[in-house]
Amino acid sequence: MKAGGTGVPVAPAFNLVFGERQPSRMMRFILRRTLQMIPTLLVVVLIIFVIFSVVPGSFISSLMSEGRNATNADVMAHLNQQFGLDKPLLVRLWDYLWGLAHFDLGISYRTREPVWNVIEPRLWPSIKLALAAMFFAALVGIPLGFVAALKPGSVIDTGTMMVAISGLSLPEFWFGLLLMYVFALQLGWLPSFGYNADSFQHLILPAIALGVSPMALLARTTRAGVLDVMNADFVRTARAKGVSEPRLVRSHVARNVLVLVLTTLGLQVGSLMGQAIVIEKLFSWPGIGSLLVDSVAARDIPVVQGAVIVIVLWFLVINMLVDVAYAAVDPRIKVT
Amino acid sequence: MTHKESEPVLSVRDLRIGIGKQNAILHGVSFDILPGETYGLVGESGSGKSITGLSVMGLLKRPLQVTGGSILFRGQELLTLNSRARRRLRGDRMAMVFQEPMTALNPLATVGRQIAEMFVIHRGLRWSQARTKAVEALENVRVPSPEERARSYPHQLSGGMRQRVMIAMALACRPDLLIADEPTTALDVTVQAGVLELIAELSQAEGTAVLLVSHDLGVIANMCRRVGVMDQGRLVEEQDTRALFERPLHPYTRGLLAARPRLGSRTLAQRGRLTELDEVVSSDERGRDQPTLVTPRVFSGATP
Ligand SMILES: Nc1ncnc2c1ncn2[C@@H]1O[C@H](COP(=O)(O)OP(=O)(O)OP(=O)(O)O)[C@@H](O)[C@H]1O
Ligand SMILES: [Mg+2]
């Protein structure tokens, strides 16, 4: 059911999505929410700086653990100077923030490349994995929740909820291994690990492994939402109008449930990139998550910072999109 | 459409509702409503008024079910009708207005669309045509600037306005029977009068039979010529409204009337008022400036 697009003729497409809203209002909302991300990012950067000034070990000590001979005092001093590690923490923080303000994430200790050049090739695989996992979670979880709720107490309902509970309680690492074992090693249907930019097949197993717990959560939220909405007074009104059950679900219940599910969906998608760390390592997926793990191990702090910022940004942007979607779906929500 | 004018639109006989066969909640209720008549159903909370109305609509919720009796609607037995045929009647030939105007409308759809849906379902109109009809329906219930209101969402309307929308929706297909379950209980006294007047006027104009459920004797006195009194799942008395107020037969009814504050003076005042109310209901002069015509709630807090 689309909101009536009978408003301003200037932006019919916009009206189709946002109903009678003023386009400028929505743009202002997006702009304001974007600006609001800045303090959050500042806090994140601050936390990372504090953490890495507290944890033992540095890039240079990590070189040693890799068996390379970097113990020469001259070399160390040179490296420290080159990376600015000889400066006090506050100065380094200031330098970093100053760079950030110019979209400069610094230089990787390990590869000596700009951090952005290290992160950039990892972005698309990560986004692809997160989106694929979300699609899996939503396309399976939401319909499952609907089916379960519309036949409460049935075999489908109990079965679905059992699957949902196991999906939530299984460690995704273990589930990933299981998928790998069954579909790659035993059946040989899909590649067991690795990444291929042109191949969809490599995406399937990691996406399912990553998507299974949000899928389970969505199924449960949807089920609860449908049961909730089916008891609403306006559903009784619709029945009194003579609306058939399929039509009732389609044009009255579904949208109201979507509003309830949207929050869960947004939080899940937002945190997927961060959650992908384990799965990316397991499937040798060249995303932000595995980059983060490798960079932490190597104390390549500029890259760690860059990766965390990307993960946090993803979360913030997804949440903003969810709020925009809310405003599009629910006329009661004021966009100011 | 084939029923004779004198035949009741709705004829409920020995209607029984229970949870399973064991726990009876409604113990055999019988009443008739004639075409164009407004029949009142009073009784305190939990006496079974709402479930009576809902069972006529076929909208009883799961643990509750009809366990016996008969509901004849325009000569047709509803209880043996399949669910599809019953759904066709709902909204088209019989409609219902509920107590809670705040939650009874879908919050995510414009009121115009929700009214238009009636024409789409029952008249097979396309949405564009149905929308035009919906604006007309809003105009009929005196909603100011109906074009604009049709594009509003329920949360943008006041309680009284929403109840007008509900009435517009219920009467959209010109049903033979309107069940109004406490249509004004949730509204301000000043708004109540207008909404009741609207129901009275539209039902008179269309010859719609009305089952008016209320626990407000004042509302019943205003609206109905005949009234049934319910108590604990039974219809304990049925009379002409005036007779009921003058000579309540059943002890429970007497208690109901007596439950109002300052019995003597109030009853006299009620009598005096009743005679003039009959004309007043349809008069155009009655409105916001004379809210006193609707008496305040009588025994809302009473316990059995
Ligand atoms: N879902 C249900 N399960 C069990 N009992 C129910 C259910 N719904 C209603 N009842 C019982 O049915 C009886 C009649 O309820 P009903 O809603 O018809 O009362 P009412 O006369 O409309 O009261 P009110 O004035 O409060 O609206 C009540 O005693 C109530 O306990
Ligand atoms: Mg009731």
C-alpha cells in the first residue's frame, strides 16, 4: 500500500515514497543526522586511541614476534620517528583528527600505503557480504515469522521457532564450519572458502553463516509482531468491513508489522559488518573484518582505526536509512 | 433484498455463547430489530452486550463461540452460513462501529483509503473511483473539507472526527443493519451529542436498523424507542424506552435506574426531558451549544 502521491507535482517519485511529506524536510533530516554522526565518530576515535595506548605491544614489537630483526635501536628510533610514535599521545590524536577532517586516515605501518588504499579494496566485499546476509535473513526470517504467527501452535509454528531458537544459540563459527563441511566438502556444491569478485557461489555459504542469527531474530520479532498486530482494534475493524484474510494480511497487517520489524532489521544490518569478523576469517573473505583482525595482530593502528571507523560509519548510515524508511512507512513519525 | 417490510431485519433467538460447551457466558438471548428501528441494549460491564453484537457480525474471538440458538438476518440463518458468505455480508449488509475511535482505524492508511476500501471490496470499484465515493461518504457525515480530510491519517484527527470516519465507513455501502457498540463512550460529552445525532439522522434517512449498545441510559433514552436490558448474559427485560423508565419491571432494571445519583429528582427530570427528547433528536438545533441533552454516564463504575 503506497501513501497517496497526490501532493506537489514537482517530485512525484519522491511523493510516492514519502507520501505527502515536504522533500526539503526529508533532506534536512538526512543532513542533520549526517552531522550528528561526527560526535559519535570522535568518541570512537578517542576510545581507540586510549585503548591502543594502554594495551601492551606496538607495531615494532609485533615485527619482532614475526621473527624479523628490528631490534636495532637506530632502526626503532627511525621507525618511531617516521610514524610519529615519538610524539605525545595528545599530539598524535590531534594530528589524526586533523587528518580525518581532510579525509586522510593516515599511513599503514605495515604496507606504508595510505590507509584508505588498504581499506578501499576490502569495502565492497564486506558490503556485499553484509547485504547478502541481510537478504538471506530478511527473505527467510520475515516470511517464516508470518507463517508461524498465522498458524499459532501448528507444526510450522513450533518447527519455525525451534529453528529460530537454535539459530540464535548456535555459535556462528560452528555453524559456518558445519555449512562448509556439508555443502563444500561432502556435497561439493559450493566452494568452501575464498573470494571471487565475479562469482556468486563464493558468497552463499558465508552469507548464510552470517545471516542465520539475524534470520532467527527476525523470525521471532516478526512472529511476535504479527500476533500483536492481529489483535489490534483496527484489524477487527477491517474484519467488520468484510476484508478477506489474505487481503487483511497483505494490506493491513503487513505494513504495521514491518514498522515493528524495521528496528530489529536496522540494528542487525548495522552490526553485521562488525559481526562478520569471525565469518570473514573462517571463509578467508577479504573484508573489513579480516583486515581488522590482521591489523590488530600486527598493531597496525592506523588501519585498525580506519577499519573501526568504517564499521561504525556503516552502523550509523544504516540506522539513518532505517529512520528514513520509518518516516516513509509510518505517517505518525515526524521528520524534523 | 427480498424481505418484507414488516419482517425484522435481525432476529436473534435463544443465542448462546460460551467458551467450549461447558462455560456459558450468554444464556439464551432473544430479540428482534425491525427495519429502520434503533434498538438499545443496556447493561453493566461484562453483561454480554459486546459479544452479542460481535456474534451477529460473526466476529467472536477464539475462545468464545456461539454454542446454540439462531441469528436470522433478513430471513437468512447466519449461523449455518459459510464464512465466505458471511464475510460478504459484513460491511455490505451489516456494519459495526466500535467504542475506541483511537485504535479502530489503521494508523498507516489515510482515512480516505480506509473508507474507499469498502467500495473496492463490496462494489468492485477501482481505487480512483472508490476514492471519490469516500470523499462523498465523508461529506455525508459532516466532516469539514472532506477532500483534505480524506488524505489525513487517523492520528491527525480528533476522537470525534475519527468516530465520524468510522460511521462514514460503516454506512458506506448502505447496510441494512448498523451495530454501534458504545460509539460515544470514549468521546467528550460535547462531541457525543453530535455523533449520536449523526447516527440517528443517517439511519433514519436510509432506513437502517441500528443495534445501539451502551451502558449509558441517557444515550439510550435519546436514541431508542425500544430497549433490552442485559444482566449477566441474560436479556432480563425488554420494553419501550419510556415505559422502561417509568415502570421498570425487572428488579435488576430498577436497580439500574436507581443506581443513578439522587433517585427521585433525577427520575423526574429524566421523565420531563424524555418527552422533549423525542423531537429533539432529529432537530437541527441540537448541537454543541446544548450538550446537556446527553445525560452524564449513570453507572459506569457499578459492580454486580
Ligand atoms: N476472550 C474472552 N475470553 C473469556 N471471556 C470473555 C472473553 N471476552 C469476553 N468475555 C466475557 O464475556 C462477558 C461479556 O463480555 P462483553 O464484552 O460482551 O461485555 P459488555 O456487556 O460489552 O461489557 P462492557 O460494557 O464492559 O463493554 C464478560 O463477562 C467477559 O468476561
Ligand atoms: Mg462492550
